[in-house]
Amino acid sequence: MDAPYSLLEELRPGIARLLARNPSPYTYTGTQTYLVGDEDAVIVVDPGPDMDEHVEAIIAAIGERELVAISCTHTHRDHSPASRPLKARTGAPIIGCAPLSLEATGPRADASFDSDYQPDRVLEDGEELLAGSVTMTAVATPGHTSNHLCFAANGALITGDHVMGWSTTVVVPPDGDMGDYMKSLEKLRQRGDDIYYPAHGPAIEQPQRLVRHMIGHRMSREKQILGRLEAGDRTIDELVANCYPGLDKRLIPAAGGSVLAHLVELQRQQRVQEMEDGWTIS
């Protein structure tokens, strides 16, 4: 799929995007950076990886406008590292998610954490930033990571990695939490946003329908995992093989992380337990 790298695209009044040239099995065509604001001032959301080409494209897209803030949805390395060169070039503060650097158990299922991320201010749920005539509001959505934020502006929701149209979201313990993720999905289901703009993949034009589907999908996966445990599966490898037949080998670590996240949540509910030989129904 050809992608318009480094080309500013206006999506709706007050919101435009730039695509970074970092395609992968986990980023689809790349990380989408959003510019929120008007002709006088903007906020850059998810500046992306520290790539000279992408940073230069962001600088060019800002032009003569005031850069009010550099805001990150979370601190995986495909989202936040460019915040530093962008701040050095413009002097704008980094205002967004909390810092977080944590190694997952086993191989990383997607991007590793950006351990050098240092915000000037952390946004709390419901806090607002003003870019000219456009107001952007932080929406706390822990689950994919504990520090994940979405950002609402002009009827749209910039969803980071919390909701994506091209793929299910990776939830990997110990920081990724399936219980929190489900609560955050329910939180979005109750909102009235017109459209979602994810960090990877196309815009989601029927967001409530997708969120309901995602909640149902996760509940079905949970039921499937319980069924496989009842059938005798004990290890995450066995569960992945039977729950994700024919899966691209490159995505097996991600599937394993999500299975583990489900198991941890089921263990919290005292519905499964971890034994010496693996997992079993309680």
C-alpha cells in the first residue's frame, strides 16, 4: 500500500495529519502524527519516531504558527521520541501522557518503551489545552499501556493505539491490563465522538459500532480461552496455537501477550489459576 509520507492532509476543520515512514507488522503503514488547531496555533499529537524526515515534515507543517504543546498518547517508541528534537527546535513544552518505561515479560510484542521521554506537564483525565480557537481534551484510556491518553477535539477522538481500524490493540502485561482496557473501551462507548483518528491505519467512521464489536470480540476471546483450558490446554503456546490458527509468525508474540493479559484478568476474577505445569480452570 502506498502511503503519503510527509504530506500534510487536512481531515476536518482543526485536525490534520502527517504519516511517518516507519511501516511494520505493528504500525501498519506507519505512525500518524496529528496537528490540532487553527491558522494561528497548533498542538502536535504523537510526534512519532525520531526520524529526521518526519521531524522536518512536522516543522514544515507547523509553519509560522505557534506550537502550543507536543502531546503524546503514550510512550512506545513509535509515538514519543520525536518530542525531544521537536521541543529543541521550537521551544514548545511536552504536555501529555505520564512517563513510563517498563520491559514486558518475554519478547516485546510491539514497540519498546521510550525511556527518555520527559514531559513538562502531565495531563489528567478531562484536562484541556487550547490551540487558537480549538480546544483539545485529554481522555484517560489505560489498558494498552497504563499511561495511555486519547485526545478529543472538534467532534473527533485521536485514539493512539487504544482503538485501531486495521488491527486489534496489543495488550501485554505487566503494564498492559485487560481489565483496564475493557473499562476504557466502555468509557469510549458512552462518548459521542463522530469519528476516531488512530495512530495507525484508516479513520474509523462508525466508532460506536467498532467499539461494541471490540468489546464483543474480547469477551469471545475470553470465552474461547476458557474453553481451551477446559479442553486441556495449559500453556500460552498451546492457547495461541489453538485460538489463532494460521497466524502470521511475526504476530505470535503479540497474540501471546494478549492471551496472557486475558489469563491475568481471569486470575484476578478467580476463574483460572496458574499451576507449575501451566494454567487451569479454578
